[in-house]
Amino acid sequence: VMNMLPFSPLTAVSPVDGRYADKTATLRDYFSEFALIKRRVVVEVAWLLQLAENEMVPGLQPFTPEARAVLDGIAKNFDVTHAERVKAIERTTNHDVKAVEYFLKESASVVKSDNGEDATAGLTALRESIEFFHFACTSEDINNLAYALMLKEALHDQLLPMMEALIKQISQQAHELAEVSMLAHTHGQPATPTTMGKEIANVVFRLRKQLDGVRNVSILGKIAGATGSFNAHVVACPHVDWPAFAQRFVEGLGLSYNPYVTQIEPHDFLAEIFHAFSRFNTILLDFARDMWGYISKGYFKQKVVAGEVGSSTMPHKVNPIDFENAEGNLGIANAVFGHLGSKLPISRWQRDLTDSTVMRNLGVAFAHSVIAYSALKKGISKVSLNPAALASELDSNWEVLAEPIQTVMRMYNIESPYEKLKELTRGQRIDAAGMQAFVSKLDIPREARERLLALTPGNYIGKAADLARTI
């Protein structure tokens, strides 16, 4: 018999809970098995309480304050020990949600009053009501709401603040570098200059738009029974307006109600969130690759950290590992988001079980995203600008001024301005003296000529600095 290694970050199969456990630990409260079980308990208790409070179901009366406090306590104080009891029950039931129902019945049956009594009127009524746990529900009524709560809380408490903090850091970088002129490259070749800050501001604008996309997705929920039409509900209690009752319950959890469902909530809103995150991550991946390239070209220097090693054989190396780490984790995150977003909205007929195992990977995509966000924040903090490298490259590419010169020549109806500049500059270098000699001979007004003579690759930046400052 193989000896099982005890679980730790060293023995974890996934790097999410292994090498990067310190980066993802805060997500455990939202995406772990414990987190799912806890929110199932919250939903089951809330459903029972609403059924009782509204006196919709014959035989189920409103609970006394004492009994209600017991139920609230079961949900509020649910911990890992309780979750372990649920898993123990599941080993018999082989059904995770039914195990939660049995746990709740068990918990409500053995509770005592504050003074140790176990037969007060309120507690007796509670024990007599335990069969109303999971009343008229299918497992997915509980699951979809539990997952929705997990996601809603994770977005509010962890993910959105992380995304906002990263955007803020990148925005500050754009402001600090707003006026730093930089040779642009299109198709990998020298192009019209910009500023480093403006190029980073482009990233900020794109990220903000996708962040709004995440924020604007309505997180939906359903509680409509086995195939979405309240069949058992109507037979048991035909006098109740079950769709309205269900809507009130779902919205009471802080979610939006979906009235048209099968056994499952169709997961379209989840696909919206995954796609929005994927776009956000794609922008960051683009940014990480650009920063990697700027470091490679010498535009940025990397801070040397005492004791760190860049290569096991080349002692001189200082590698852009944080941007590389981010790129790799963003790729994994988006691969998982892609599968989640394309698979979850598809379910055979009124439901198949493929979504169940896939949904359990919800936290995996977010975890790899969080690892990447952390790496980017670290990477940005470790770079410093190398102005000399930027200035040197600009001064070696005076041919980029062909664009404004031919544009001004057009204003004064000089023949073939584009073609003349093409002959002068295409595929060849020209220095400051050569470019200024060409401008000096132009038959254009003095003011225009002086404006062109004052141009350098470093000051030919248009509104780039203003755009960077105002992002």
C-alpha cells in the first residue's frame, strides 16, 4: 500500500496550493470545498427561514427568536469541523448536497438552549420542522445560489480590489513617465515617437473598460425545482405564488433573479464574467510582453535584489522573471476561463452533470489570475527608467521626422512631398544635419520652416504627454 504524503504546499498537486499558496490563500474563503459547503448551508437555512416567516407551507410556523437564533448560528458559525462532518455524511450518501441537508437536520435536532435545556417550545418546534430543510428543492437550487454567493463575495472582497490596485499602480507609472519621449515601433521598426507614459496610459484605459465589464455583470440565481417550473411546489402548496416567492428569496440573497431556467441556472452570466476577465487578462498579457521587450531593449533597468540568482550558470543575469511569471499564469487563467465560458452554458436537455465537475474549477482560473496580478505588481515595482537608452535611440532615428515634414509640405502645395521624403529616408539612416539641410531648402513660409527646424525625434511627441497625464 502506498504511503500518502500529508498535504502541504510542498505536496500539493497544483501550484495554486503549492508553490504559489501564499499568493492565493485569501481565495480559500471563497473557492474551496469548504467555501462551497458553507454557502450551501447559508442558502438552505435562509430558504427554511423564508418559508416559515411567510407561513406559506401548512405545518411550518414562524420560528421563535430562540429557534431562529439557532438556525442563524448554524450558518454563521459554520467552520471546517462542521464541513468535515458533512464530508463524513457524504461518504455514506455519495451525494454532496444531500449530505448538507442531513447535517442540518442533525444539527437542529441536538441543539440545546442557552441554559442547557433541550425541550423548550422553540427548540421542540424546530426539531419538528427539520423535514422542511431542502423543501421542494433540487440540488442545483442550492448549488447555483451557493456558487453565485461565492463569486459575488470573492469579486467584492478580493478580485475587484486587486484589479483596481493594479490599475492604480500602472496609472501612477503612466503619470510619472508622461513626458519621457520614446521611439515607437510599428511592425518592429522605428516609427513616430511617443512617450513611455502615454503607451502605459493606453493600457490603463483598456483595463478600466474591461473592469467595468466585470462590474456590470448581473450575478443570477434560481430556485425553481427539478426542471425549473415549480412542479412539486405547486402540488404541495397550490395557493402560493411560487415565482414571486422565489424571486424575493433570490434577491434577498443579494443576487439577481433568473425566471427562465431548467434544472440549472444556464450559466450565461458566468460566461460573461469569464470573458470579461479573459479580456482584462489579455490586456495585461500584452502589457507584460511589452514591458519584457522594453527591459530587453534597455529602456528599463531592473533592481538587483541582494541574494537573488538570475541563472544557475550565468552569474551576471538579472531576468524579467516577474513579467514572465505573469505572462505564463495569465495564459493558464485564460485557458481555464475559455473552457469555463464555452462549456458551462451548454447542458443536455434539462441538465447533465458535466457542469458540476467543471464548476469546481472556478477558483483555479481566478487563482492563476491573482498570481499574475501579484507578479505584475512586483515587476513594476522593481524597474526604473533608463533615460539615456531612450534618448540615444531617438537620436539615432531622425528619419522619423519625415512624417511631419511631408505633412507640412502638403500644406504649401509642394510637389510630391511624400515621395521626396521617401527618397531621402526609406531604408536608410539620416542624421540631424542631413534632415535640417533638407528642411532649410524648402520653399515654405519662414515660420513653418523654423517650426520644422526646431523638431527633434525627442520633442516630436504630439499630445502624448498630455494624454498620459490625464489618464
